[in-house]
Amino acid sequence: MKLATGIIPARYGSTRFSGKPLALILGKPMIQMVYERSKRAKFLEEVIVATDDDRIMNACAGLGIPARLTSRSLGSGTERVAEVARELGSSLVVNIQGDEPVLDPAMIDALVEALQDESILMASLMTRIKDPAAFNDRNRVKVVVDKDGFALYFSRAPIPYQAKEGFFQHIGIYGFKAEFLFRFCGLPPSGLEKAENLEQLRALENGYRIKMIETPHSTLSVDSPRDIIEVEKLLRKKRHG
């Protein structure tokens, strides 16, 4: 088993929620929760935070979390991950979103397992959702796949049409062969990527395939302060469940 490096991009200046990585969830900074969960994955040789901000660097230092300061000119978390991966010389990389405080470590391991296949350059996760209200929620990214589990398309719109048996929601954690990660970051943003505001469409539009791994685990991403309330409810429920 070839192990991977887990890299957590963490930007302080989020337009919707400034300082999000340092927001407290049950008394812990969110970046600490994501790091601790990621460290429990079996197939990561190390986990490191990639950030553009000294405040996050200082917080990580105080918590004993390895972190690298990246260029402030980078346009996305993926580019931050790539910059750190180049420095580390990693061959397999998992981009672990810094706003996924309830991710299950098994999700990371599933991506690393998929990357053992030499033909798979990029992999991500999906989970089946049967909530009709979620189907129309633009913040829930949907994905449709072919018979071999490779992504056909991602959208904020409800796809597929009349999904009576539920739909697959995309979970934005990615595994990359490092050489493909660097190639991907060198591609210009694509038309579909801009239309949907979904970076992964750049790969599809340039003819690359993304292997989708179905997971029974769901997550609660934190996009706004009110999302923290829902995360805390879920964590309290698990503690007393």
C-alpha cells in the first residue's frame, strides 16, 4: 500500500465566513477538529495544513499542528495543496477540505485505496441522499456517474432529472496522483467550471476522468456561522447516542 500525504487548505479570508478555520466547535477550533480526524486515517503518512494567513499558522503552532505558509497570490485551495505537495515531494495527495469537521477517516482511506490503481489520476467521494429538499439545494453539489463509477457531470442543479431513488451528493474531498495535481493546476479555468462554480469540472472538460467512490458516511460542511450550530447538534447526538 502506497501511503498518501493529507493536506488541509485553510484560508482565513472566506467571503461568507471570515476566520472560518479558527471558529470554535464545542470549544475546539475547526481546523483542529479536521486535523485530528484526518490523523486517524490509516493510509496517510502525514497531515499538514496549507494556509495563507499568519493567524492560522500561529494557531496551528500553538496546537502542535504541522502547517506551511503558502503564497497569498494563489487562487484556490487546490493550488495551495499543490504548492505544499511540491515542497514535500509527495506522490499521492489527499486534499482534505478544512470545513469538514465531522469527516470520517474511512473516507480518506477509501480515496487512497482507489489511487493504488495506476490508471486513476483523481478520485473523490459521493453519498446517496434521499431527502427531496436537498435535491433542490444549490449548496448540495450533485454528481452523476457512468457504469464504472466515473463522474459524468457535477452540478448545483438537480440531476439526474426525476431522481426517484435519491441522488448522489458530492463530498469535496479529493485524492490525486501528485503529477496530475500539478497538471490540473496548470490548466486554465474552464467554461463549465465558471458556470457552475465547481473546480472539478475543469478536469472533465479537459478529458480527464474522476473516479467517484460511494461512501455510507455523510458530512456537514461549514459554510456559514449557522452551520456550526448544526455540527454541534450532530456531535452532541453522537456523544450521547
